Amino acid sequence: ADACSKDLSALQKRLDVGAAKLAELKKDTVERKRKTQMQVSGEKVAKVEAAVQKLADTMTKFPDDKLGDLDQNQARAVCEEIGEVEAQAQAVVADARKFLAQRAQDAKNSGDASRGSMTADLAKFQTRLTQCQVELAKLSKQCTEREQRFVAQKLVQDANANIKMLRDEVELATAVAQPLLADDKSQLLALAHAHAVACALLGHMRASGSSSGELFNGIAGGKPCSSDAFVAWLGKLAETTGDGGMRLSEERAAEVAKLIAPKGQVKLADLQRFLCERYVCADASEAWSAQDGGKTVGKIEAGEGLELLAPGEGRAQFALARNGEKVWISMDAVQAAAASSAPGRVESIEAFVRGVHQRCTEASQNVDQKTVELAHVKTGPLVEVKTKLQEIRALLSQERANVDALKKRAAAARASLSQQRKQELLQAQERACKAFAAKCVTECTSATEAAEAKAQKVVDSTKAGGADKLQKELSISALQGLKAAADEALLGVANAKSTVARAQEAHENYKGPRNLLLESRVELTKLASRATTAERKLRSATEAVQAAYAQAAKAATMQARAALRAAARKCGRTADELFDEVAGGGAEISEAKFSAFVKGLPDHGLSVEQVKLVFHEFGKHGLRKPGFAKVLQEFCMCEKISEITSELDPTSGQLRKIEKGEL
């Protein structure tokens, strides 16, 4: 038992030693843990201090006294950087605050002697963290104020800059619109007519596939022409283009010719320059001084007209329709204009004014929007801006009122000028229409009256009686004279009817105000009726003469032809051989040669009148070989069906049968 007690006592001592060591080790572990946690707490607070210092350093990029030196992009970049640094600092503060709160809870739950020192150390760290939080809030407030101050300054600066820019643009728009607003718009009206002529010719060229060179060839054969010749050509522009609305007065045509060729003589280069391709600005764009690089020399607005001078891939050179200025413009901002809708100077001036008006409206709306956005701001630098924005808004309203008035005046002037031009064109169309109608009626009246006079003369000279009576009383030459007079009168009547018909067709195809042609169309109808009546009376009066002459001519011709054939047979030569001999190798026989030929035939027994009759029946315009053959050739008619053989022998090969009635 003593031995067992000794062993247990030894073991107890060992256990006590182990427990003491364990307690000491636990105490050391807790102390090391406390020190580690305090070290981490210090590091986290130090990290917070570093983050706050970084924010303070970043704030130096956004100095309060140099806010006006930063542009909007720089300020945006700095604000984004400050915001990012501030967010990082806030995250570090939140992490440190959470960590210290956990350590404070651990210290509160701790029951050892280190609780007091741990609480004291955490209090120090908490104090430092609180100071950092206060500094962070202060920096955050400064950043917000500086940002607001920058925004306020920029708002005022941008608004003032917009005011100045818009004032300059309104002044420029007023200067550009001055020709349209002036009392004397004669030059602008002449340019409007010239532009309309160019558009009509370009449309005609595109529709017909022709070129300016081909047009010029039609003026003076491709050679330089005088101003008078070109004015005369412009006077026929409606017929050339098929556009009845393109009828210019002589004065307007002369003005257009002078604009095309100021020196007087019109050359192909002048016409080509006048008919350059027309473009229209699709989107507002900058105008440049050179094809590559260069500097901006102004703006072009959507809807402005452009005349192509030098094509290019990036930029092309154009003449501005609004004032003729030559500039380089990106091809991406323009598009080809249809010939019928290409903007001229008047339309381009109005488009420029409209563009400036649009920007004034947008600037005013932008200020209104900023005013609404700042309405809820009660403190800070932006509060001061609200009053200044109201002042700027009033100035913008004034500029907008000015450009509103300018836009209305320009629109009214354009409408007035357009109406004046339309009125001039209408008057020119009316004058041309009346001149056309008067010319047609005069020509047709003259032709009809001449035809009526000839017809009446023939009717008065024609003897009464039937064809048999006239044939007995009058000689062949007398009948021939009466017939010739009747034929001439009938030809005159036919020509008069043809003249009236052409005039009526021209009236139907006339390009212009057809209502003005009503009176002349009625007059032409009356003239056509008079010509028809004259023709009917003439035919009725000369019917017996025509019949008597036809009977006499038929009898005399048959007698003469029989005598000529008999005489020709005695000569023993064919009709072709005789023609070649009489014509002397020529293509036709004159009346003198024919008379000499007949006179040389043996026993022809024909009078001079009969010879002349035969000649005029078969060779009114010269006796050629077919007509000569008709005079001498004998024709027979088949009385019954018979066989045609290849040779004289009836038993030779049969070719075909000849039918009754064949010649």
C-alpha cells in the first residue's frame, strides 16, 4: 500500500507539473494570440490610414483653385479615379471596423488578466480608425463639393460658350440670308431661273443618256456660239427638255446666258461648268480648306445644295449653293441630288438658317433640362449656378427669338420669290402659248384662204355641161388646161387641210397651259370645215371636166400608142433599145427628146397635142424606161385557157396553163 501511495504521489506530482506546464502554455498561447490580433488590428488601421492618405493625395489632382484649367475629359478621368480610391478606402474602413468590433467582443468575453490591456489597445486603434473615418468623410465631402464646383463652372462656361457660338452663327445666318431678305431680289431671282435651267437640262441628259457635249453640238455644231444664239436656244428649252414649265422670257434667257458665260461667247467649257453634278448635304458637317488636312472654314447644314467641282474619295471640292464659296467636304456627308429636287441658292440659304435655328433650340432645351435637374439641389456650389443658368436661359431665349424671326422671314421671302418666279414662268408660258396659237391660226387661215381663192377661180372658169358636151366643144389642150387648174386647186386645198391637221396635232401635243388654246382650236376646226367645203365644191364643179378629159385622154392615148407601136415595129427594134437611143445613155427622156423621137418615126400620124398628151400621161416627172415601155409595149388578154410551152412547137414541154383574163 505504501508503495502504491508513493507511485500515486509520484504520478500526481507529474500530473501537477504537466498541468502547470499546460497552464503556462495556454497563457503563452493566449498572449501570442492577443499580440497577433493587436498586430493585425494595427495593420488594418494602418491600411485605413494609408487608404485615406491615398485619397488625399489623389484629391491633389483635382485642386480647388485650378478647376477651370481642366477640360471635361480630364475631370471625368480624375473623378473616376477619386471615386475608385474612395470606394477602396470605404471598403478598408468597413473591414477594419468589423475586425475591431470582433476583437472588442473577444476582449469582453475574456476572463484573464490581459482583458484590460487588450481593451486599452483596441480603444487606441478605434480612436485612430474614428479619426480616419472623420478624415475620409471630410475628403469625400470636399470631393463632392469640388466635383459640383467643377460641374457648375463647366455649366456656366459651356453655356457662355454656346451663347457666343450661337450669336456668331445667328450673325452669320443673318449675313447669309441677306440676299433673300433684301428689297432687291433681282439677282437672286435670276440665279433661281438659272438653277432651274440647269436642273431641267441635267434631268433631260439623265433621261436621254446624252452628255453636255452632245447638247452643245445641237446649239452651234459644237463651236463657240454668240450670246444671241444661246439665248435663242434657251428660248426652245421647253421643246428640248419636254418640260412645258421651262419657258423663259427673252430677258430671263439673256440673264441666264450672262450667268453661264459672262464674257458673251458661250463655249463648251462654260456649259460643262454650268451643268456640273448637283449634290445635297445629308448630315451637318464641317467644311475644310484642303482635300487633306487643312483647317475648318465653316459648317454646312443638312439640306444645303452643293455643286461638284473636283471629285475625291475622302473629301471632294464643292461650290456652296448658298454663296458660291469653294470648300472641301467629306463625301460621307453628302449624296447625289435628283435633278428635279436639287437645292438652289434660295433653298440652301433657308437650310442654313434652319440648321442654326435647330442648334439654338437644342441649346435652349439643354439649359432648360439642366435647370430642372438642379431644381432639387438646396446646398453646395450648384445652388449658385441656378441663378446664372436662369440668366443664360434668358439670353438664349433672346437669341432663339432672333433666329425664330430670321427663319420666318427667310421662309416668307423664299415663298414670295418662288411665287414670283412661278408667276414669271406662267406669264412666259401664256405669251408662248398665245404666240403659238396665233402663228398656227395665221398660217392655217392664209393657206385656207389661198386654197379657197384658187378653188373659186377654177369653179368660176369651168363651163357648164356634161362630159360628152365638153369633150365635143373643147380641144384636148383646153381640157388639159382646165384639168391642170383643177388639180392645182385640189392640191392647194389638200395642202391647206394638211396644214390645219398639223396645227391641230401640234395643239394636242402642246406642253403648256392648254386652256389658252381653246379659242384657236375652235378656229382651226372652222378652217378645217372651210377647206373641206371648198374641196367638195371644187370636185363637184370640175367633175364633168375631169370626166371629159379622162375620156379624151383615153381615146387620144390609145390612138397615139397604137400609132407609136406600129411605127416602132417598122423600125425593127425593142422598146429598151429605142429608149437607150433616144435617152442618149441617160436615165430619162425629156419632152423635147420624146417629141423629136416621135417626129422621126415613119407614118406615125400623130398631132403635136397627142404627142404631148402621151408624154404627160406616162412621164409627168420625166419619162423613164418603164414608162417608155408602157407607151410602146403591146399587151393582150387571154380569152380562153391555154397551155404555155417551152418552145414554139406545140408538142414541146408544157410549162403551165394560162388562165382566162391573164395579160
